[in-house]
Amino acid sequence: MDISIIIVNYRGWKALDECLESINIIVSKTFSFEVIIVDNFSNDGQFSVFKQKYSKFTFIENSGNNGFSNGCNFGASFATGNHFLFLNPDTKLTFEALETLLQEAVSHPEIGILSCLQINENNVFYKQNNLFPALGRFFGITRSLSRKLNKAKLDKRFNNTNDLFYPDWVTGAVIFISRKWFDKIKGWNEDYWLYFEDVDLCKKVFDNDGKVAVTRKATIFHQHGGASRLNVNTKALTKTEVIISKHVYISNQFSTGIQFYLHSLLILGVFVEKIILTLLSLFLFFIPKLKVNRLMLKNLSVYYFNAIQKQTWISPRAMNYLKIKS
């Protein structure tokens, strides 16, 4: 088998249906591929429906909503391909894109992770000039300042017409990696439940002298995220996990002294911002977005208490947290 396409789903059935329809019509005489869908225990009755509708694909039900990293690793454990394509359910794949990714990966073995151009429903291409978080650009203000100071250098790096360009990391929506590279970096890091796991994966390739690249020869549709209606509880949960994942990344990728500095600044910044916005929400209670901050303050207070108690920054939702707990 040449390619194993691995898709992790959690109650994203409408988008997944469109994604699988796009794959269903792909016919190839030049390479072989399989499709593996890992459902993170949506538990809403749709799993069996989709399993029957797309019977030529492999559907695997996970034991719970164990996070994106765990779902990817779980799917990879069933894969038989020499290459893996980790694909978001809110994408649409074409034969040309799949063939190009395989050809480019085979032609450039120094590339550990390969992605391609991504376009949304408004025909806008996603920016993919991503840089690794660093001491001088970890937070928004310093990151913007760093980009302005290094504008000429970054323009030369990314604003060219070459078939390939090389960001530090690419989004987990489209990640093409050989089995050899996947085994070398030991897969996805299950310290993360959601967010920053793609940055961490690319960093592991970089640390093993590999390259992360994007090919301009292929484009994949990727629907712009965001719900049509704000669910404050879900929004608070996901935004909380963004901050938690930042702490996890800091603890995994920085030296002890820098870790203390970044953790401290992050905690201070979060609490100042959320306390101010929580106080505002008491007066402007009719604005749902402000309620999100009140819930986030509660979530993060619980998280930081557990972090001190368990001596770990890992998200309580992540699979590796269970190993510490046991």
C-alpha cells in the first residue's frame, strides 16, 4: 500500500461526508491508497450510518474523545501504507493533490513532513509562513515585532515562486509523512489533547535534521473554521485548551530557565486578561462572548491547581495524563 489516509473525527459528520465523497471518486492506476477514519467516540448514532455508507473505507471507533494526537496515532496503528496522509474532515481531496504529495515526498526524502496549499470557501489561501514559537516571539506583541524586524528576511524565505517553500511548521489539517519518518519521530505527542500538536510534530522532524515543506503544485480545499452559532461552553473549553497546550509546548521544547519565565508570563497574562473580562461580563451579561472568559477563568483555575498538585502541565484530557494519574 502506498498511502494510508487517516482522518480523525468527532461529531463533524457533515464535513466528513463531503470529505469522504471527494475521496470516494478518486481512481488511481499509478498508486494505491486506503482510507482510515478514527471516530473519537462521537456516540451520536452516526458511526454505524457512515460505516455502512462508505463500506470500502475502514472505520475505527476510539474509546473516548481522546484528542487529535491519540486519534492520529490510533489510526496509524491500523495503517498499512508506506506513507501517511493525516487529513482534517473539513477538507476535500483530489487525485491530483494526492498524486503530487506522493511524488514530491518520494523525490525529496530529506522532507520529513510535506503539506500543500490550502484554500477556503472564499477562495482565500491560508498563510503558511509559520515559525516555531521562540523566546522572542512566543506572545502576540513580541511575535508581531519580530516579524516586522525580520520582514526582509521572511519575504525572501516565503514570497518566492519556487515549487517548494519551507516554513517551520504546517497545520495538522494536511500532513503527509512517510512511515519511516513517522516511526523515527515516534508519532504524535499525546501530551497534547488539542492544539500545538502539529507544531510539536514538525519540531521533532526539525530536531532529527529533517525538513518541513509545502508544495505549490497542489491545493486542497479546507473549510474555514468557526461555528455559525456560539456555544459558550464549547468555546470556553477549546480556548482553555489553547492555553493549556501552550504550557505543554513550553515544557516540552524549552530549557528549565526559559520554561519558568514563559510559564510565569503566560499565567500572569491570562489571569489579568480573564479577570478584567470576567468583571466586565458581570455588567455586560448580554454579550455571550464575555461569558466565555468567565468560564475560561474557572477552567484555568482548576487546571493550574491540578498542575501544581500533579506536577505536570499536561492537559487532564490528554492520554498521557492518564499515565501520570495511574
